[in-house]
Amino acid sequence: MAFQLTINGRAREIDVEGDMPLLWVLRDEIGLTGTKFGCGIGACGACTVHINGEAIRSCQMPVSGVAGPITTIEGLGAGQADELHPVQKAWVAAQVPQCGYCQSGLIMAVASLLAKNPSPTDDDLKTTVTNICRCGTHDRVRAAVAALAKA
């Protein structure tokens, strides 16, 4: 079945089964491998992308359910002067990543939160960004978000 998708501002036609998770469309069909497979059940958040600006777990979203433009980590900074989104810049400044595997999902979740709430409290962050980092960089994530909230 053919699906018309807008991914990172670019129109794409994808011929896949409607129940194929968006994660596999992005990674295997399009070649955008910045979105990671973590758990496959929507619990860890490594696969987080934006649909209409909302953070969603792409491993749980069938391609047939996509209604709106998709932004992946590869497209998050598009249009910025140096092609990095402010959240990505804050990640670098706070040295957030350790192994880095979960970071694209965390960045996407935080970017979605900050678009709605530019000055989130620590409680806002804890309840909204439920992504898991096995390396335990959550303190650095909080530091990066706090720096963004002050800016």
C-alpha cells in the first residue's frame, strides 16, 4: 500500500504494509537511522520522533496512523543557522551523552516539551519526558533543560 508522508519537510511516497511501525519505515525504507530501536514496546523512548510537533514513540505508531508531518532527529535542527537545534546545543554544552544510544529520543522528547513549556519545572520534566537512559545521564539532561529554561 502506498503512503504519502512528509518527513523532515520532504514529501515521500512509501509502499509498505499499513501496520508497519513508523520506526521501521524511517530506518529501513527511508534510511534515517538516527531514530533508534530500543525496546519495541514504547517504554524506553529511543524511537521518539515528532508528528505535528508531538513526541511519539515510533515503534508503536503504524504508518497508516500517521496524520501530519514527521520530524526525526536528522531534521530537528533544519533551518537553524548551524543546523543544530537549541536542545542539541544544550546537550553538547552539558555533556549529556555517555553511550549516546538513547539521546536522539531524549532530545526529541525534550524539544517537544520545551515547544509547549519553555520553562518546565523538574516535575514537568519527570512527568513529560519518560524516556529511559541506561547510562544514567538524567542529571545532565536536567542540567541541559535548566540551562535552556534560563535562556
